[in-house]
Amino acid sequence: MHKNERQSLIKQIISQNTIRTQEELLQRLQKKDITIAQATISRDIRDLKIIKTIDEKGKPKFVLYDTSSLQKQGETEKLISIFNDIVTKIEHVQFLTIVHTLPDNASLLASMIDEIHLPEVKCSLAGFDTVVLIVSDETRAIEMENYFNSIWQKQTREQIRN
């Protein structure tokens, strides 16, 4: 099966089913006689901009990120949109700016930050739910923290705290 066909099937599975983990997604694909590696499914999730969100029961689930509105937006607007959907906390430690996300969304945010080419950011590192941005000094880290806090909507921060 070609990549495009596989990714189309993944989008269909996610939109029609509640999928909470990559393992569940792999099992659904295996039921359709498609066997792929964990690394491949991770790349597909990143390529398709699939994010993990919290459902009405407070449990994580994969959803397709609405890219139709993103295609009409500029880079900064895309970053703001993604920030308000997946970020849970922003802080700095010395020359690092740390952005916490909903589970399994850090790589999406890091790739968006990399695409924008913020001049202050020397490097980004993404984990499961944390993006670490390396900048030149603590002053720049504070500036990045303030910038990200300015684009991260106040109502989003208040919802997370409650």
C-alpha cells in the first residue's frame, strides 16, 4: 500500500472511531491487513497533523487537526491556532524556553516552530508532551516565553487551570 493510500485510511479510521493510542490505530490497520512499523505510524500522525485532545470524559483521543482554516492563514496565525489547541504551560529555565502540550503533540508544535524560523530559536527538541527551545541566553528565553504567552489566549489558560 502506498503512503497516500495508507494516510487516507488513517484519516478515515480516526474520523470514524475513537482512537486513544498509536497501538489502537495499529490494531485497526492490522484488521485491514496493513502492517507497518511504529515509527511509520508516528511519521504519518505528524504528517497528517493528527493531534491528541481530551474528550468529554477527560480521556485522550486522536483527532484530525483542522488544516482547512490553517491553509488560509499565515505562519504566525497557524502558530497561534495550534498554540491555543494544544499548549498547557509555558515557562523558561535559564537559556531554555519550555512549552508543555497535551500528550503526544510536542512534535507537531516543534515542527511548526521550526517552519516559522524564529530567529531567536537556535534549536527545538520535542518529547511526548514538551518542546524545549534553545535560545542564546536567559534574556531571549524570557522574551520567547513572553511572546508565546502573548499569543496563547487568556481563555485557553483559564480553562486549563480550572
